[in-house]
Amino acid sequence: MAHERLPRANATMKNVINADTLVWREDIRRTAFEYAESGSFTDWQAIEVALLSLFPASRVGDILASPFCRLDLNRRCAKERVRNNFQK
């Protein structure tokens, strides 16, 4: 019995992100990094609380699901805390 080859899914169709999605992702990232660099937030979780007042929870969750994003936010928060303490 010969195996029929199934049509392959178009990989590019699975990875298409519409322009609206890119815009809101960038808005959330930009705001999160601005908050981190303000020196007013202790870590990514504090930033998450603030973001949830501006953006839908599912969208904020999509961005903060990345451990790299969370680490970057924590690093930026810590850097600003050190800088602010040094200036006092």
C-alpha cells in the first residue's frame, strides 16, 4: 500500500502577524521599558500591574510571557535604582 503524501501546511501562513498586533505589542513593550527606566518600579511584576491598567490582560500577558522580556525589565529597573541611589 502506497502512502499518500499529505499537503504541507504553508509555514508562512502560520507565522503571519497582522499590523495591529505588531502595533499593540510595540506599544506595550515601549511603555514597559519606559516604566522600567523611570526608576519608579522595582521589577517586571510591578510594571505588569501598571500595564494592566492601560492594556488588555491577554495582550500584556503575551508580552510578559517571555522570560527574556522579564529579565530585561528587571535589569533596567535595577540599573535605574542603582543610578538613583548613587545620585542621592
